[in-house]
Amino acid sequence: MKSILVFAAADAHAREMLAPYRLPSFLSSLRDENIEPAIVDLTASGELPVSAPLVITAALRRNRGTIKELLQARRVVHTFGDVPLLASIWRNAAQAGCGVVHSVTGASNVVGRALLPKSLWAKHASRYVEAILGSNRGAIRDYIEAGFFAHAKFSMIARPPLGIAIGAEPNVQQQASIPTFGCRGHHTDGVLDFLVAALKLVGNQHLFRVLIAQTADSAAFSSRFLANISFQHLRESRNFVRCVNVLIVPKSDDRAIEDVVMALRQNKIVIAPDGGTISELLQFGRSGVLFKAGDAYALARAINNVTACWNRPPFDFRGGESVVDQVSPQQVARTFARAYQKVGHEAKAVA
Amino acid sequence: MMSDRNTHEDLSVGVVISARSDWRLLHATLQSIARLASQPALVIVVLPRGREYLVDQPEFAGLQLPIRVLAADALEDSWLAVGFRAMAPIVDLAIFLSEGTIVQRDCVKQVQCRYAAWEDLVGIVDVVADTIKVAPNTENSGLAAGSQMRNGLLHSLLRRRLRARSLMPAVLSVRLAASGNLRFVTFSTFCDWMSYAVCLDQLRARGRTVVGVAEQARELQVSTERRSAFEFGYVLYDRLSRIDDYIDRPVEASYLNPRTEKVKLFVEQALQYLLSPDTRRHAMTTLKGMLKARRDTKMRERAIQRELRDLA
């Protein structure tokens, strides 16, 4: 089946969130499912993977004729990213007789901008979307409750695919005398301040250590931190997770999925906020500890609880394999194929 | 046919029934479930501890349903929690309803289809607005089959739009994979809607939740009202007034609006008293119960304020 993947990332953060869908390993998995993807990027220029059969970048963005021609040759148009940028694509695709699928990620704050003219136009155009794929249920809910995708016929959960292969990890769980909590990467938007505020609320500082994978942002703060916090250079997820006993994800962010999956595979405890993809991967607290998102006191309490039960952790660490399966490129490609088939079937039925 | 894993046939469904007081109502509900087009994988009947005598287990065998009977401690254990715990390892979707709710043939199939199509959907509450009234001497076998005494269209519309939801039974369905660590609260015999709304408020953070009107279910009402009207009015008003004592509700968006609910309750009972001679005495007693609960609530509030003042 010929499909076209259209990306529209308004900023660097959104671009980073959409990067997994353009990885060569994922595109190759799509081909294994008999999907021939072509890529259109409405905002970026240059750095797209050459393995895709057809790539259109910002240079061709204004050439509507080319995009329309492309749409007519494809059966399914699958869009990703910022909805205001995608409105005309949805309309053109529907007029060309393509099935329209949209993937929702945590990148767009749709509710906050719902009343802007661009968003209203996008909401109107979103009636052409037939299927919604989402990295988590909450993200889809936000759009539907804001009035988007009024004519969609179904929704599916498709986690962002991981770029690295995660096989059987050696069981490196060592019962240290005191736990080492770890937090890695993406320390923007006050995430590190939030973590430190929570750590300051935890009573017995000598009962645990904290290891933070250092980035350029976090280096500036290091002098203000507590004595039991140490830093190391940001490095590969697998190696970092090996050094810690408990992984802390201070803010719900799909970019931390790799760390979480790695931690679950290595039988490490994960502390994460409730809501978003990670809490769904943790089965709402069955295979990790959840805290109320944005509440430093709740995070402090979670850290305290894990420290208190460190000698007898109440987790059986089951379900790691199923989480790896959910984020594997093959599984995500299968979900895409199911959605495309379903859109195709319904289009045929209407015809 | 597509080979996808989430077609509606692949989502297994379990039904949890709260049985409290009337064996005939429970039997009618079970009969309606036995006639479903798509049979549930498991049916759990939850009784308050000490009322096991209500069920006639040998009679279950004739219904051809996989039925389990469990007991809930009224004070500590919510029937919702008991049913949820038993269902969680077995099925994908759980449907909770009370005795006396008659489901129609396609009810379960529709729930399955809805959840299969919308994977972001985590919980639905369907308020049962339509009723079937039966004479008190009707045989068991005739209860679920329906009767000619259904309400008219206008009556049905008014019930859907204006009636306090606490006065109507409801059907709760949840996706079990998204319902881990839920806190169930059972307020009282008459407060299913409140329990369901609190459950849905918690699920709201995890996905899409919906409240609607059940098209595929009816409430079976035996003409004689066996419940104490005074207790009914008192309990409903009291629980609505003290809901924050039971659970931390979200401040901004909650499916439960106690103030509106109380106003609707008062208005309906007052209208019944004025317009319906048949139910005048029942409405009056219910109103008395509600007013007593209101007085008690005010008294309690004043006592707390006095104590706080004394402390200061």
C-alpha cells in the first residue's frame, strides 16, 4: 500500500518528538508490512533519511501542485505534528480520495491554543481525518474534547517507535545498601529545578544518592545542588540505567520512553508522573511508582516510599517484555498497517 | 475480515451485578443477560455480606451463564472494588450494573464495538432513563420480557433532560487495562450514579470518558415502592452534601455537581407532590428525609465552625 507521511513540526521540541517516525529502522519495518512510505516535511530542510523512497522538504512546500500530484498517487495520507500546519493537507488529501490518518503526540498543546484563528481553521479542516493514532490515550482525549476530528471513525494507540534494539538485558539488579536514583537528559523547562525542589522535601538525605546525566543546561545549576547529588556526562541510555537503581522521570515526556523501557528491561524501579505515555507503559502503577504530575511534594513522597522499602521492593518486575514489544518499530508498523487497512476498507465500503 | 487484534470479538466482557434486596429484580437482570446476542465471559453477582440468602444458586444453572457469587463487606469493601478485583485478570472490559437493570439484546455487543473502535476510550456511564413498570404480583418469568407499561416519549425525554441522575440507575463500563489503582467509593444503596461519577472523574486523567443515556437498557420498577422513602431522601441528600468527606474530587471538571443535583432532587419531589396524587405520600416522605439531612448537615457545619472558633 502506498502511503505518504507528512510531518509538520513547529519547533525543535516537536521535531525531536517526531524524529522516531523517520528513523530508517521504522521506515524499513513499514516496508516489511507492505507499506511504501513517502515523506513530506513541511517545516524542516535537509536532514531527512535518504532511505525513504521519496522526500519532499521545505523547498517544495509552496509548490502545491507537486503535493497534490503526490497525494493523488497515494492511498493513505498520514500526518504528524502541529495541526494548524496540516489543515490544507487534510483537505487536499480528502479531495484526492485518500484516506486521512493523523498521529497525535504529546508535542502540541492543543487546548491552550484552541481559540486562535489558525486552530479554529485546523479544527474545521480536521473533519477530513478518518482515523486518529496516539502515543497515549490522554493525548487523543485532549484533541477530541477540544472539538477536533469530529468525523473520525476510530482511534488506535501507537507508541513512538524506539530507534535502538532492546533485547534481553542481563539482570544487573544489585542490592546496594542505599538506592541510587537517576535522572537522564531533557532537563529543560525547569525540570531539574522541579526535581531538586522535590529532593529537598525528602527528609533523610543520607539514605539515598542521586545521579543526574549532565547536559549543558544542568551544568549551570550544579553548584546549587544538594551534597548527595552527583553529575555525569549524558551518555547512552543503557549504560546510564545500569548505574542507577531507580529511574526518576520528573516530567511526562515521550522522549524519556527509551530510558523507561531500558529500566524496565533491567528490572529497575521507575518513578514517573501520572498521565501520558509513560504512565500507560507502567500500567498505572503496577510496574512502577506514579506521582501526581507537577507536584514536587508527591514526587518527594514517592522517593521517600521507595527509599523506605528499599530492602524489600514490592515489585515483581514482570511485563518488561510487553513494554518492549509495544515500542518496537515492528509493532508500531503493524498498528499503522492495521489503521491504513481499516481506512482503506471503509473508503471502499463508502464507494 | 481484518486480522486485527482489537475487533470487538476480541475484547472479552464481564458483567458485575450489585444485588441488594430483591431476588426478583436480580433474576430479571440475569434473564436479560442470558438473552444477549454476545454472551459475557463472566457474570459476577456481588451481595452485601450476610445477604447471601437472597440468591437461589440452583436456579442460576438454568440460565446457562458463567455466574460467580461474591460477598462484599458493606462498610469496608465497595461492591465495585470486589467486582473489579475478580474481573481484572479475566476480561478486557467490565460492565457494572445494579439489580433491576434490564439490558437489551445488543447491549454488550455495542459496548464491545465502541471500545474496539476507540482505543482512547477508558470509561462510559450510561444513565438508564427509561423504565418498565410491572405489577407487584407479576411472575418472575414475566419480568424481563418487558411489559406494555412503558413510559411515553415526552415522559422519557423529560427524564433524560431534567431528572436528577441520582434518581436513575446507571451502567458503568470500564477498560480494565487503563483502570489500575482506581479508588472505588460506594456511598450507599441509592447512590450508584455518585459512585460511578467519582470513578469516571479518576479515569478522566487516563483517557476519554463519556456520560450518556442508555438506549439499550431499561429500569425495572415494581409498582409498590419497597424502599423507605425517608431513608432514600436522607441518604441521597446527605451523601451529596458530604461527598468531599469521601474522596478528593477534581475542583474544575467533575461529572458530579452536588448543588445542581440537590436542586433537581428538590424540584422533582415537589412537582411530584403537587401533580401526582398517586405518589404524593412517597414524595412527601422523601422530601422530609431530604430536609432532615439538610438540617443535620447545617448543624454539623455550625458545630465545626464553633469548635474552630473556640480553638482560635
